[in-house]
Amino acid sequence: MLRRLPILPTIIVLAAVATMVALGVWQLGRADEKAALIAHYEAVSADGSRVDWPRDEAEASENLYRLAFVDCVEVLSRRTTAATSSEGQKGLAQVATCRLANGAEVEIALGFTREPVEGDWQGGEVEGIIAPGPRLVAMPPQAGLQPLAAPDPRDLPNNHLAYAGQWFFFALTALVIYWIAIRKRIKQQA
């Protein structure tokens, strides 16, 4: 039976299956890495130490979920976005883009509201939690707004296990389809 297998299609299918299995194994490793990252973020959010606003993306990633302090010297723009309050209500977050004294820009989620109107916040000193984006979620809220739900590292998606399962399923499916095709070909030649 092995003599009747087509060489090139068999090599292609086996290479594809090996690639899919390797991708599945890689996703399993990514799941462990993401779980460790979430555990790290949970630990730093619990320690309560305050850091300076990050200077770059790498520093922001390292300091996510920590307390930070900024001084907004100029409000550049305002917008609203969907959000959840600290009490679990759905509504809007008022977000300001600010310029800091050093020229850096930062997005500050000022607080929660059910109304789509922008308040009259002119900037100033704000303390809050560094959230993905990065953005600062004001704690306490500014401009008379209600508190937003605090950023939670457990909200980060860790779907790598599902991706691994998909890659393993694709590999198995490719083998089954190839096996069916080979059986059909052998029966036709017999």
C-alpha cells in the first residue's frame, strides 16, 4: 500500500499537518505566557505603588494596572466611548486627550455618565490606573462624573487554548481527508 501513495501530495499533507501541530503547541505555550502575564498584572495592581506616566509603549506595557499621576496642562480633545461604571451600569466614558508638561500626550478616562454630553473639564492633576491603550482611568473621577469600573487584568483575553485546539483539529481533519482520498484512489486502482 505504501508503494501506491503519491509522493508529492503525501509530503505536502504531512508538512501541513506538522506545521499545524507546531502552531498548536506554540499556542499552548502562549496560553501559559498569557496566564503568567495576567498573574503579574494582578500582583502589581494589588501592591498599590504609584509610577510615573510611561514614556513609551514598552514602559506602558510593564506598568499596566498600576496607579499613576499626571498633570494635564492642556486638553487637546474630548470624546465619549462605551463604558461600564463601577456599579456595573452600561453607559459612556468621557475621555480627554491631554498634553503633559513634557509634551507627551495621554488619554484620560475622566469618568462615567449615562448622558452623551461633554463636561467642562479644563485639565489639571489626575490620579488613576494605567489601562491598556495606554490610557489613564481617573480614580477618583473628574468633572463631576461617576466612577468607571477599575481596569481588571482578568479581562484580558486568554483564548490561546482554544486556538491550540483549533490547530490540532485542523491537523486531524487534514489527515482524515487525506486518508479518505487515498483509500478512494487505492480502491479505484484495484
